[in-house]
Amino acid sequence: MRRPAIFIIITKRRLYFLMIAIVALILIATYVASGLQRTISVYFFNALEGKTIAIDPGHGGIDGGTHFGDDILEKHINLEISLRLKKELENEGATVIMTRDSDVSLDDHINNGSRHREDLNERVRIINSSEADIFISIHANCIKNTGRQGPIVFYHGNSEESKKIAELLQRNLNRLSAYEKQDIKPGHSATKGDYFILNNTSAPGVIVETGFISNELDRRLLLDGKHQREIVELIIQGVIEYFDQ
Ligand SMILES: [Zn+2]
């Protein structure tokens, strides 16, 4: 039996749905392709190509930072982790600017105010003139309470971008395998900090306190190359996630 009128109506409807389906498919395909392109570029090319990152290894030279006994000085731990971070960031295609890459303080470049303030001023000057997309300042904690452990990432309270970086880095650093293996959950949250570097830099950035040298486990971990490499890997993971969002 022939029903031409109904047939035409159905065809028009189908055509309508077909058009919607095609548009939807094109949109989905574009979305998947761009995601795929990103995935391919992350795995096969340099994920941080075109990004400039400033690394600030805390203290140095006459300023040892915090310490445990006479042998374990924060400045050395900061520099070791920072140099590893520099190398791995460059492997990901980033341009890296260091405020220092050896055991020096930066206070003899400018000649006004206190030595400590001069050092901090010079760090801020290097970061601001580097036109870095972000900066990462590396430190280690030391407090009286020897039970406290684990990394804490600090950001300036008025900088939304710094907060995003801090939260991504903190989330990744909370996965450090040494704590997971011992079923310890330091699990700190990214924290607002009132620090000179955070308050005076133009680019978004964070201070990473990599652990507590006042804590027995952290002290051992912070001196361990394998653990330092993992800290670096997790920081980079967070940095890639930040630029990827
Ligand atoms: Zn420090």
C-alpha cells in the first residue's frame, strides 16, 4: 500500500534529525580530536613547550636556611631539588630561569637595606624580569613539633591563578609514595602565605615547602635522591595540569 504523504513527512523528520546528528558528530569529533592532539603532544612532544618557568631555590651561601644539626642545611636540599626540577622542566620543553644555580646568596647585587632583604629583593627582581609564566620557590620546613611532616604549598591569597597552581601541586604532592607505603597521610591543603616572594612577584607562583627536616622520616626522605626525583615528577605533573586547564 502506498502512503506517499506520510512517507514525505517521515523523510523530512529524518532529514532534520540526521542534520542534528551530523552537527553533533562533527562537534564530538572536533572535541575528541583536540583532546587527542593534546594527549599526543603531551606523550610524544614537549608538554611545556613555549612556557617560561622561574625556579627559586630558597636561601644559599651565607644563608643556610633552616637546619638539623650542623650537617643538614635547608639551602642544599632546596638547590638539589631545584636543579632536578630545572632539568626535568627543560626535558618537557620549558624555558627555565633560576634565581640561583649554585650555593650563593643574592645579597651582594644591590646595596641598600638588610642583607636578607637584599637577597629577597634580588630574587623578586630576577623572577619579575624573567617574564616567567609562573614561578616556583623551593624550601624545606623545620619546626619544634617533630611529628609534623609532608609538603605544603603556599600561595598569595589575592592571586586566583597562584591558588590554582598551589592546589594542583598540593594534590599531586599528597600522593608521594613514601607516605602511601607507610600508610601515612600528611594530606596538607594548599595554604595562603604572607611571604615577601609571594607578595612582590608579578607572575603567579607558589612556595613549595617540600617537607619537614625536623621530622625523622621527612629528613631521611629529603636527603634521598629517589624521593627528590618523585617530588620533582609530582610538581611537574601539577604544572602540566595547570597549563592544560
Ligand atoms: Zn626556607
